[in-house]
Amino acid sequence: MLSIGYIRENKQKVVEAAKNKNREVDVDGILQFDDEKRTLIQSIQKLREERNATASEKNAERGKEIKKELKALEKQESEISKKLEGLLAVVPNVPLDEVPVGKDSSFNKEIKTWGTKPSFSFTPKSHEQLGKDLDILDLERGSKVSGFRGYFLKKELAQLHLGILMFAFQSLVKKGFTPITSPSVVKGFTLFGSAQFPWGEKEVYSLNDQDAYLAGTGEVAVTAYHAGETLEEKNLPEKFVTLSPCYRKEAGSYGKDTKGLYRVHEFWKVEQIVISTNDIEEAKKIHQELQLNSEELLQALEIPYRVLLMSTGDMGEPQILKYDTEAWMPSRASYGETMSNSIMGDFQMRRLKTKYRTKDGKTQYCFSLNNTALASPRILIPLLENHQQEDGSIKIPKALQPFVGFDKIEKTKV
């Protein structure tokens, strides 16, 4: 959420930012409603002052008139406030100057690559074929039991799924991140706060219980952990690592990535979430730290990758700066997204009313950042495909072996 003051002082910048993020906003309507609200509040205040004076004078007749006038003005003010809040809720955040301007992913900028793409002396298999041949992945029965995009991970792949998540989780705990489990059943305000609502509402599963939804990322709950609170500057930044099940309808992806494990309705994710002070330079440093953490995980897994600086049209509504890290996936003959790393500024914290008290006693809204450390089963795609051997087996990277208990996946001998 952008403040009215910021929108007033940066009207054209806000309009351009929305345009660059492919969103329409009514800034003139926002400013008009705000002017009307201010006028109404002044009128209400004057009437309340007159009511107090009239009460001391024991003027009952005028008191009744004031009560009636107040009721009408307060109703108007409430209606105007709702309209204003509705318009403010769909104004996206303003990107930093270094963000490439462009309408879609073709404007993203590659800023780094790491690793050597494998050169196979044999015809490599896709993760679907490897999974079938090794009897560790069952998509057919997954669809039968769960529906479209359902899956079963079996045997070593089930162990690999759990092991790789714990590998990432423990790696971040060792770096000083506070481990936390987060609920996947959340209230609507958390989704509004993280800015999943209103833009991503079609991707969210709604439950039968009133005001209950399934979160598509641990960011939703953990970002709202301090909702409505005022923290102390000395305790910031707070760095969390959460491991949680995630659920997404993928309503906007029909016809895309329909095969395999790339785009599924339910998965698990290790997420880095940071609540920091309202300082963009500190936020940039933390952003680089989060990025390094994710890259170190991919390097330990011996998976080639690249890092993209996302353009305005491909970065989402709440972000002011976003990197995507994409792992090399041989079956796609291209890179595929495995991590996203974002600075949100105070956009989410305003929506969640999370502030901090500075050393000199003033209060400001916090900043928030988040980064996917690792999501599974998607990460299993590059892991299986990049480490496949000519005999059809899968070599397990050394860093992962202590978490799974084996160094290779090979076909069971009958």
C-alpha cells in the first residue's frame, strides 16, 4: 500500500509505475476522494466541538440537530473512506530506478550465470522418463487420485524430496535465520497484507470455513506474524526461515507446463522472510544476502543457473526490486525459475500495519523482503536431469547425501 502523501507528491511517478506493471489505477479519483474525506473530517470535528459547547449550555434543540447532522456526515465519510481504500488497494508499488522498464519477461536482464551445462555423451531423458524408468515418480496415478497436476513421489525420490528441503532449511538455520513453521490455513487479511489479494485472488484456494484460505507460500503467514504490532529498532532485522506446504490453483497457467513436476497445485517450500528497518540501503544489502544464500544452495547441489533482474512487467505488484534465479533444465533446453528474491519496501507492512519504534522514539513502517530458498518438487527436475548417468542412474551431490542416506538412485534389480 502506498501512502496518500506519497501519491500526492509523486503522482506522475505512481501513474507511470502502474502503467509499466501493466496495471490501471485511478490516481485522480484517489486524490479527489481524499480531498472529500479531509473536508468531511473537518466538518465532523467542528460539529463535535459545537456539540460539546451546546451540551454545556444545555441547548437540547440544537443538540438534536447536531446529532442528526453528525450522523449524516459520518455516513458520508465512511462511504468515501471505503471507496478510497478500494482504489488504494489496487495501486502497485513503485520500482527502483535500476529496474528495467518493459511489459513482459522479454525485458528481463540476465546479470549472472554459474556452472557448466552438462554435455551428455548419450541422449538425456526428461525427469518424467527418469522417474518412470526408475519407478520413483508416478504421475498417472497422481492424476487419478488428485486430479490434474497430481503426483506421487516414491522410494528414493520421496526421500530426496524431504532431504533436499531439510538440507535447505538447516543451511539457513546455521546462518542465523530463526526457524519457524507457518500455518497454511490463513485469514484473508494475511493475503491482502502480502498483496496476494486482490491481484492473485484467482490463484488462491478458498475453504468452506468463513475467512479461511490455503496459502500459496509461507511468506503469507510469516509476513503477517507481527501484523498490528510496533517493534523495536534494536531487534531488527528479524530473519525467518520457514518450511511449509503450499497450494496454488495455477488458474492463469492452463496449457503451460502441463507435464511433469514444474507447475503443480501443491508443493513444499523453504522461504527466507525478513522484516527490516525502513532503510533502502540496508534492504539492498539484505537482498544480496538472501540471493547469495539461494545461490549457495544451487552450487552445493551442482546445478547450473542464471540470475535475472526482473523487468517492471514481470515483477509483480508489491515488489520494488526482484531477482529470479533459474536452474538449467536439460529436458526444456532452457532455464526454469526455481527462486524469486524480492524487496517489498514498506508496501506489505503498511497493509499489515507493522511498524517499529526508532532509537529517537519515532515510529515508521517496517520494510519486508522474501526469497524462495528452495521449492520441491520443482527443484527435483534440474537435480535429476543434470545428474543423470548413461546407465540411467542418478548421481546424488555430496552435500545432499547426509540428508538422504544414499549416493545414487538406480533401477532396482529383479
